[in-house]
Amino acid sequence: MQRPSGRKPEEMRSVRLTKHFTKHAEGSVLVEFGDTKVICTATVEETVPSFLRGKSQGWVTAEYGMLPRSTGTRMRREASAGKQGGRTQEIQRLIGRSLRAAVDLKKLGERSIYIDCDVIQADGGTRTASITGGFVAMAMAINGLLAEGLLKENPILHFVASVSVGVYEGEPVLDLDYLEDSSAHTDMNLVMDESGRFVEVQGTAEGVPYTMHELQAMLALGQAGISKLIDIQKAALNAEKSEA
Amino acid sequence: MQRPSGRKPEEMRSVRLTKHFTKHAEGSVLVEFGDTKVICTATVEETVPSFLRGKSQGWVTAEYGMLPRSTGTRMRREASAGKQGGRTQEIQRLIGRSLRAAVDLKKLGERSIYIDCDVIQADGGTRTASITGGFVAMAMAINGLLAEGLLKENPILHFVASVSVGVYEGEPVLDLDYLEDSSAHTDMNLVMDESGRFVEVQGTAEGVPYTMHELQAMLALGQAGISKLIDIQKAALNAEKSEA
Amino acid sequence: MQRPSGRKPEEMRSVRLTKHFTKHAEGSVLVEFGDTKVICTATVEETVPSFLRGKSQGWVTAEYGMLPRSTGTRMRREASAGKQGGRTQEIQRLIGRSLRAAVDLKKLGERSIYIDCDVIQADGGTRTASITGGFVAMAMAINGLLAEGLLKENPILHFVASVSVGVYEGEPVLDLDYLEDSSAHTDMNLVMDESGRFVEVQGTAEGVPYTMHELQAMLALGQAGISKLIDIQKAALNAEKSEA
Amino acid sequence: MQRPSGRKPEEMRSVRLTKHFTKHAEGSVLVEFGDTKVICTATVEETVPSFLRGKSQGWVTAEYGMLPRSTGTRMRREASAGKQGGRTQEIQRLIGRSLRAAVDLKKLGERSIYIDCDVIQADGGTRTASITGGFVAMAMAINGLLAEGLLKENPILHFVASVSVGVYEGEPVLDLDYLEDSSAHTDMNLVMDESGRFVEVQGTAEGVPYTMHELQAMLALGQAGISKLIDIQKAALNAEKSEA
Amino acid sequence: MQRPSGRKPEEMRSVRLTKHFTKHAEGSVLVEFGDTKVICTATVEETVPSFLRGKSQGWVTAEYGMLPRSTGTRMRREASAGKQGGRTQEIQRLIGRSLRAAVDLKKLGERSIYIDCDVIQADGGTRTASITGGFVAMAMAINGLLAEGLLKENPILHFVASVSVGVYEGEPVLDLDYLEDSSAHTDMNLVMDESGRFVEVQGTAEGVPYTMHELQAMLALGQAGISKLIDIQKAALNAEKSEA
Amino acid sequence: MQRPSGRKPEEMRSVRLTKHFTKHAEGSVLVEFGDTKVICTATVEETVPSFLRGKSQGWVTAEYGMLPRSTGTRMRREASAGKQGGRTQEIQRLIGRSLRAAVDLKKLGERSIYIDCDVIQADGGTRTASITGGFVAMAMAINGLLAEGLLKENPILHFVASVSVGVYEGEPVLDLDYLEDSSAHTDMNLVMDESGRFVEVQGTAEGVPYTMHELQAMLALGQAGISKLIDIQKAALNAEKSEA
């Protein structure tokens, strides 16, 4: 088996986190998994959705979008189509759940953090890049709240990152790019915390169902990959602190 | 640990499949997982979506809905709200993928099967019941095509069924009802085929992430449960044949 | 003239009211007019629409839907289409007006009753079945409010039921099924109270207009039919009380 | 009983039909029932809706709208709200059915007539004015097709007009204006042809249901009123011909 | 160069302002620029949009629509299409900005004026007619507020009117009708106040860009035209006062 | 008068054009006017909209969007709101018209170019940056068609660029940033070609109308600015060619 990119099965693409990519947001990062590029911003608002009012807790939610020509052929702009497609909703719900799992909403207080993940270039793995970068944007915004004294205690419970795994030409591989993704039999997105626990497992057989054996191999690959991603997140966030 | 229903951890609710529950559809079944009741119908149309035209293959897709008062408090009717919510879209995409994985779309020929899953009473596990019942409705429709001579060969590759598993009060349990689901730390939906392979794994930590150990226990419970569900599907479909 | 069903001109289909068909709603009934089957639920909410706030009165409103495959060919799901069609809106406005006419809204107090009528199988007359069954669901919910002491006095002014009449092959007939309905020249829906007064008369000539003579014959047939329907409603509701 | 307008129970408001009120449409009329003013236009298009293609017949359909400030308080513009309300849909379906009943669609050939009824000033009875004026606009358009030789034979089967009747302060009255309409117990819209047959009867009890006796009195009033309206329509259309 | 209408380059069409064209609105006028006819109404509401609450100022906004058959071929009704097109939004934003520029919003107090401009017949220049007539409707509404004592001081800063200019067959012309507009290389809409200052300049080259020389010629033509329009507005509004 | 940025009245911000900013589109550029950053892509599709079919000409159209947190406070995502606002539509119509004016649509052949302008960071002048960058993306796509031999002749008629001018604290200034824009009395967007002719002039008085004298000063400033922008466009596109 030869991956189209020449990578080894357990090899992730080059991952980069460029903080302060745009200037207005409380947290802002450009996340790159190889040629996949996503702008993640975190916005803090001092309100909560109506279903949480008066419950002494905060909220974290996410929205996801793709620029129409982030892909090989132009997609219809969702704003112009008048609605977000099912795939978009599925992804932004996943991002939101994953990042909420990283935060003690009670400690966040009655405020909301909106994570916006906008794909400017897609090459597979946009949702895993969004979660990984979105966590960093969220942490930047929370660091800001701590620095301003609006938060006394850090509400982050643990780091969270995400990577895809799959079965490509019969072999489990880590971090599928678009070429692999479109021909893989199985595509699984893992979200895990820094102690190797699972936040989300979403594995779909596109064609032939996968065996328990393949599942276990994918879980192992993903666990190793996420561990590296969390190291990269920590390095990026520490760099921030030393800058300050 | 005591489940609210008094069931044992590995015990499913009573499952019933009532075929021909409504009379117009090519396949029709009422599926009950305890108090969860879903009407599943399969409609055959002799066309395919435009992206498949001329490709000598068929299509299987699903739609999901809940009656406004299928739940403890009335939900807003999606037709009146003017759009399907994110949860609905997520679920119907899951049902569609799961059932497509059970069919050789080439053998189906240039026709589409629409699976409609409408929840008339909800008590947890509506998506797993929908997949399990939707498969039976689809099989009924395909049996009709075979009987009419419109299909020469059965395009069904293998049976597919679905069940939920979760961690309730620290212990892995099978087939969560609403009371368990709303307080479970982890909720996982499994879709598997008759040889125990995975079609979909979707596990979400609502709160504390779950460990590899818990994940393995849930997979084992689910595998056993789906095996039983496929027996029930087969019995129901065989009953049909003997009737004919 | 021979009706497709073999019924006599003044003969209704078999009518059944199955209370508690689903378990969550304050009132719930499956109404069957022959092969037409509608789930009617009544939901009580302790609020009123904004245009009634502070006016010391309640509200009754209705929503109507059809499962996509309740009919011979699959209809597009309105939630997926993004709006309710004109026919749906016309019917749910009719149901709402008819049931409001049965209630003293002042006596109901500042609360709302939502009647949901969802057709699971259609064979003509879904709107008349919905009104007839919707009344029973509403009465069940009101009986509940009386039993709980939330209402001191019964706000129901009189029973209300509905049936269709038409001119089929030149002859007035009662309670048209789908086959008759689709070839009838005239289709009229009557809503009446228990003393034979009219709540709604909606008669449409599909093709040849109808004469005053035919109109009078239809009104007479309908009056007799509704009288029987109200007997059936009363029997069903009394059965409830004796159960309790 | 004294009507607010001082009219006798059987007295209609002054009715005016101003043809060619706007210049672009194939048929165009301003219809006035007292202070109710509606612009009705008829547009001919040489196509039919897809469900009629190849069936050698035509189609007649209608749309209805109100200018936001046609009423005493401003209504939200439906185009801005993003949808037509239930009342609008109900009315435009009624207009469409009523005018279709006046035309032999086979003789019309494979073309469509769109009737647009736009209320510029409302004072009760906008739907009956729309039908009465819409018929004249349609007849003008059909006369144009005959004059151009595009139609060999007149497809109009009979004249159709509409008026409202109601029970106001206990007494049946003809052609309710807004003041009467908003306090009437019963409001009935009748659509009839020139030989006194019924095309539509739509009677709604707003409050107390009405008796068979009241119904008969309203039908008689309406029949007399419509007979006068058809005389007015004929005079207006004949004036056209003599002009030509 | 010969204009299709035979007008001289600097000659406007006949302009008419018919006040009280409809009876309900606080201000109401039919404005005609030749065959272009627009009903303009002004509605006063004693609230302001949420973004202005508590800011001790008022608001002026506008909505624009065209009857489906105001044009040579029928346009789709925007209410039925479910949204206002880009052209409609562009025009109603222009009308709103132009009329806001004529009013001291502080002096207006915490109330809103809605200007509705509905084109009943179009022959070019509907937006300029809407602004010119909309100003008169607004002034009528403000005169009403002054007469009732709800306003102590007139918030109108200056008169505002609008006209189009263009380059037709190489020559600058004033007030283009539809025939000219559809073949003009350049179409410019000017909104000016009574002292010849600019409120809006919107000039679009449809095809060949226009030179500085052409621009200056168009500005001069427009300035003269608007001066005449403001005379006509003043005459119309003075007539009102003398009537009173 | 001191501009907030310290710039001289006739001084533009630093303008940068980064070609190939994203990799999939036929033309792609990041355009920066100071802190305003817009990704412009050009997509070629070998079809034309239905209203142009069979007319032997092409089409150029544009869509515009802002990332939710491209601005100081988060804006609601239009895809999630379910429609594009009036401002968005106004801007994308302006971009489309401006770029169409630069192309001989006959020479383009029966194909369409879609220009997507997505603002990733806003600091005033997003529409003028979009037009200036959009032209470059379009030219890149057309160069590609020429290089592939799909076009024999360059359909570009002339370069087109855009800049804003305004009156800030009484003085005409070039290229307003957000701080200036939000307090300027007048804001004018100019689109011009390389020979100094006007494609679009859109000037709005926000508050006090502007005089003819101010208008002339703004036109002069803009003309000089656009001349520089076209030099920058040419340098960027020539760099491309030498790279090839």
C-alpha cells in the first residue's frame, strides 16, 4: 500500500497553528493540516441562550462554513441557497459538542463563546482541523478573560483535539487527505482529550463495513495522532503566553 | 446500579415489528423498542437523483420526523418552523448511510428507495429503531420488486440493524430508554451487519469523556444486541414470505 | 348509482376512536373513518399567544400534517420542502376555527390547547376525521384540567364533529372515500354542533356547479351523519370516565 | 337592527368595474365594492404547469395580495416576511378554484391564465371583490385571444361572481363591510354562476353557530346579490365590445 | 437623436401627485411620472426598531414592491417566491436612506415612519418616482403629527426629490422611460435636496463607461429636473394645507 | 483635519495583491487595503444562466460574504440566518456589474465566471477591495483560458478598479478606513476603467447632503487613486506572466 501523499500509515500531515491570523476576535487562529486551511475565531458574548438564562452557567457553540471555492469544484454558497446543508449542520454540532466537553460551563459563568470555523481551503479533514484549531481559539479567548480578571479560575477541563483515521486500500491510516478520503472504505473521526479518553467517535463505512480488528487499529492510530496534536496546541498556546 | 426500567445491563427492551401497519407503501412497518414507536415506510420510485443519472445504479435515502407530541413536551412542528433542525438532518443522514451500506446499488438498477421514519411516540433510541425498522421496510419493498420481476437478483448485501449503548451510573448498558439517555454520561449508537462488522459507530460523551475500557465494553454489548435484532428482523421477514 | 365501497348513499364508513393511542399528550386519540387514520393529540400550555396576553382568555389552535407515504404516491415532506403548502394551511385553519367554536375561551383561562392532527393513512376525509378526533383529544385534555382542579368549570359549549358530503354520479352521498372524492363533482365539508347548528360549511364544485336542490340534499345527509358522529364521540368519552 | 352604513339588509354597496386600469396586462380591471378596491389583472402565458403538460388543456390560477397599508393598521409585507400567510393562501386558492369553474380548460388549449388580485384599499369583502373583478379581467384576456384568432371558440362556460352574506345583530345581511364583518357572528362567502348554481359556499360561525334557518336566509340574499353582480359584469364587458 | 417619446433631452415626463389616493394611511399619494404609477403611503408607529430604543430619536424606513403585472411581462410575486430579490432590496434601501436624509430624527421623537412604495404600473424610473412621492406621503404624515400636537416642531430639514438621467444614443437625457432605459448606455439616479445638494448619486454604465464630460452633463440635467420636482411637491403639499 | 490613520487626504492605504492565496480556483488572490483583507476567487464554468442560453455570449457574476468575526463585533452568519441581507445583495450586485463592464461577453463565449469575494478581516472599503481584487482573480482565470486555448482572444476590454472617497471632517479624503467611514458625512464608491471613465458612481450622504463642489473634489481624488490601483493590478498580473 502506497498513500497518494507518500506518507507512512501512522504519519500525520504537517500541522500549523498561526495565532492572531485575523485581528478582531478574542481568539483567532489559522489551522493548517497540510493543504486544509481553516480560520477559527472565538467570540465572547456576555449573554447566554434563553434556555440557559438564570442557570449560572455559560455556553460554547460553533458554526462551520466553507468558502464556495475552498474545494476543487465550486460549491453553492449556503447564504445564497438560503440554508445550511445537512453536512454543515452535522459538522458544526460535532465541533460544538466537542469543545463544550472541554469546558466546565459553570466556571465559565453566564457568558457564551462562539467558535466560527471557516474553511478557506479544503483537502480532507476540515472538521478535525476545525476542532483542533477551534480549541486553541477558545483557549485564547479564555486566557483573555482570565487576564482581564473576568474569570477567576480557568474553566478548561482538559485539552481536546481531533484527527481522522480510515482504512485505505485495506490498511488503517492516520489523517486522511482528500484523495484518500474519497476512496477510503471507512472514515472515522476521533475527538479525544489529553488523557486519551474519547469525546467523540464517529466512524462510517463507505461501502464495506469494517471489522472489530480494523476498528481497534484505527483507534490506536488516532490515539497516537491526537497526542501529538495536543502537544502542538500546547506549544502554540505557551508561545502566546511568553509573548505577553 | 439499578436501571430505571429494572432491566439488566445487557437486556434490550421488548422489540416488535408490525408489518403492513399502513397500507399504501411498498414496504411498511411499525417498529417498537419498548415505548418508542416509529412508522417506517419504503417507497420505490423509478428515477434517481440527478447526480446519479445515467450511472446504471440506484439510490437509497431516508427522511426522519417526529410528531410534535411524540415527546413529553410538545416540540415545534418542523414543517411550520420552515426547516428541519440540525438533529433531524443528522439522524436522517445516518439512517440513509446505514441502509445504503446494506444494498448493492448497482444491482438495484436506476431506481430510488425512500425510507420515511416518523416517530409517533418517543422514549429514547428513535434513530436506532428507525434503522432497524427501516431495513425491514426496505426489504419488503425489495421483495416486492423481486416478486414483480422488476429485479432479477436481490440487491441486499447483508442485514443491518442498530442499537444504542451507553454508560449509565458508571456501568455500560444496552438500549437506553429516555430516562437513562437523559442522564447517561455517554451515548453511543452502533449500526452493524449480520456478520458483526461495523457500519457506523457514533459515540458522544455528554460530560465526562469515556475510557478505552468503557468503549470496548459498550462495543461488546452492542454487538450482542444487534445480533438479536437481526434475528427479529429475519423472523419478521420470513413470516411475510410464508404468508405469501 | 353504485358507490365503489358498496355503501348506501347515507351510509358512513366505520368510525373508530382509540383513546390513549400515544402516551405523552394530555389528550390523544387515533381516529379512523374507514381506512383514513389520523393521530390527534391535545397539548395544554399555560401561556397564550402574544395577541391575547392579559385578556383573561385562552386559545385553541391546530396543526395538520400528513406522513409522506400516508397516500398512494409519496408526497414531499413539508418540513423538508421548507414550508407548509396552501392545502395544509387551509385545513389546519379550518380545524382550529371549528374547535375554538366549541369552547368558551374565557372559561378556559389564560392557557392554550394545541391540537395536532397527523394523518398516518389517507383515504379521503382527513380533515373531517381530524375535526371529529381533535374534538375528543381536546375534551380529554379539558377533562384532565378539570380533574386536576386547574379548571373549575367545563369550558366546552357543545360537541362538534365533521363529515363530508358530495354529489357522486349525480347523487348526494355521505362521507366520501378517496375513490369517490377524486371523481365527485362536488365536495362539501360540514362542521356542526350537537344541536344541528352549523359551525362551518365549505362546499366546492369541482367541475359542474351544484344546484340549490343538491345543496339541500347534502346538508340533510350531513346533519344526520354528524348526529351519529357525536354519539360516537360521547360514547368514547364516557368510556374514559368509567375507566377512571 | 341598523347597519353601520345605513344600508338595508339586502342592499349591496356601490360596485364599480373600471377596465384598463393598468395598461400592460391582457386583462385589467379595478373593482370597487364601496371602499374596497382591488386591482385585478389577467396574464396569458403560452405554457401550462408541469403536471398538465401534454394533456391538451389549459390552466387558470390566481394570486392574491394586500398592500401593507391597504388596511387600518399596517400589515407586514409578505414578501419581506418571506412567506404568504395562511389567510392569503386560503383566499388565492378560493379565487383560483372559482375562476377555473367558469372555464372549459380543454377549450382554453395549452395555455395558462394568471389572475393577480392586489388589494389597494380594504373595507371588507376583498375576496368576493377579487373573484368578481378577476372574472372580468379573465374574460378580457379571453376576448383578446379570440380577437387575435388564438382561440376559435369561447372557453367561458358561464359568468361567475361572488358576494358575502352574514348574520349581523341577529339579522341576515348582504355584502358586509369591515365594520359589520368584524362584529358579525357569521360570515359566508358565496360564489355562484349566472344560472344560480353554487360554485363555492364557505360559511364560518365566528362565535355562535348558525341555524339551518339562518343559512337558508343567507343563501337567498346571496343569490339575489350575485345575480345583480353578474349584470354589472355583463354591462362592463359589453361596453368593452362596443368600444372596440 | 430622437427620443422615443418625442421629448427634448431636458424634458421630464408629466408628473402628477394625487394625495389621499387611498384612505387608511397617515400619508398617501399616487405619484405618476408619465405611465409610471406608484402608490406611496406613510405609516406612523409609536415605536422604534430595537437598535434605537432609548436613544431619543426616531426612524424612517421604506419598503418597495411591484405588482406582478405592473410590467410588460408578468414577474413572479416576491411573497410567493419567499423572498425579496436583490433589486428590490437595493431600491428600498435607497428610498429609506434618501428620506432619512430629509428628516431630523431627533426632532421626530421615538417613533417610526414606514414608507411603502408599490408600483402599480411601470414605465421606467420607479425608484425616482417612489422617492419623490414617498417624500410627499411622509410630509403628509408629519403634517398630521404637527396638527395633532404630537410634534411641536417640524422635523423636515429640506425637501428631497429624485430623477433619473442617462446617456441615450450618445446624448444626455433627463427622466428616462422604459424604452430609453433599456437601451441607454448609462443610467444614473440622482437624489437632491431643495438647495441643489446631493443626497445620493448612483450611476451605472451598462456597457461603455461614461466620461467625466458626460457625467457633468448628466448632473446638470438632473439638478434642473429635481428643482422642478420640488416645485411640484410644494404645490401639492400647499394644496393640502389650503384644503384643511 | 487629521485623519485617524495619520494619512494625507489623497493617500491610500497600503495595497497588496497576493496571487494563488488558495489553490483550487482558476483565479485566486488575497487583496489587502490596509487591514481590510478579502479572498477573491474566480471560477470558470462551461455553462451560462438559462436567460442567456443560445445567445453566444458568456456571463460574469459575483457573490460577497463576510466571515462572522471579520468585524469588531460578531455578525450573524448569513447561511445560518437563512438569507443574505440587503447590504450583501447590494454589494454583490455592484461587484458583478463592475466586472461585467470590463469584459466583452461575446468574446468570452458560452461560459460563466463566478467571482467570490469573502472578507476575512474588515476595516472599511470591503466592496472596493473586492472589485479591485476580483478583477485580478478574473484576469487570472481568463489568462488560464487563453493559455489552454479555450479562448482565442482576450475578452477583457479594460482594467477596472475601485476606491472609496468621502468627506471627513469637512475635507475630501481618499480610501476611508472603518474609523473614518463610520464618522464621515459622505461616502462614495467609485469604479473606473484605465482610461479614467466611470463604471459606477455611488455616493451617499450620511447626514448632511454634499455640494457640487465637494462632489467634484471627491471625483478627482478617486480618479487619481484608481489610476494607482490599476498600476498595482498590472504589476501583479505581469508578475504572473513572467513566473509562467
